[in-house]
Amino acid sequence: MLQVVTRFVGRVLFAFLFVSSGLSKTQGLFVNTTAMVSLLQPRIIKFVETFMTFLHLKEVDQPEVTPAIATYLLYATIFLELVGGVCFIFFPRAGSGLLALYLLCVTPIMHDFYNHAPGSQAYVAEMIHFLKNVALLGATFFVMGTPPPQKREKKLKAS
């Protein structure tokens, strides 16, 4: 019984990070969507440029990131964050998949340490947040790879 309670409390605490963050983004979302998109769009554009350069595709036309695309991406990430967090509490492996997708999409765009001078305050701050998200991603992979606990009835029949 103690294991069941501690697993549940652990899932609630882990999910709280994502649910509270997602809820804070939704407060005043329709009023502040333009402001949020104006902060997000340049980061997406910079990520696309950096990614295309990394893949040596500089001569290829880069996709245009319009405010509409940035808005849809904002809504999608908030959806993944909220639904993944709530789902993690009751369906840990499915919730982990949604949260992993969220972290894979958001981490390199929002925590772009690679766009700052090494050693600067911005570089250090973004690197810390980037590594925190990588650790959270590792936790989601761990949960996805963990088999569900066996039911008590099966344990009793095995005895």
C-alpha cells in the first residue's frame, strides 16, 4: 500500500511542475497571445536558422515562421504541457510520452544557450535550464521504459 501511495504522490509532484507552468501560460492567454508570440517567433526563427546551418542546408530556402505558425506552436505546446501533466498522474507511460514530446520541442528553442557568448550570464542561465529540461526528459524516458506494476492478485496467485 505504501508503494502505491508513494508512486502516486511522486507522479502528482512531478506533474505539478508541468501543470502549474501550463496554467500560468493560459492566464490571460487571449489577451497576451500577441505578446507571447512576439517573444516566441524570433526564438523559433533563430532555432531554424541554427538547425539549418548545423545540417549544412544554408543554401536551401528556410521555412518562413509566420505569427500564425508561432501561435499554433504556442497552443500546441501549452496543450502538451497541460494534458501531458494531467495524464502523467493517472496514465504515467502515456503522460510521459506527451511530456517527452513537449520537452523535445521546447527545450532547444526556449533554452538557446548556443546563441549566447560562452561564460556570459545569459549563457549560464540558459545552459542550466537546458540541462534541467534534459534531466526531466530523462525522467520521462525512465517512466516510459518502466513496466506497469503488477496487480496484487497476480502476486498472490504466484505465491
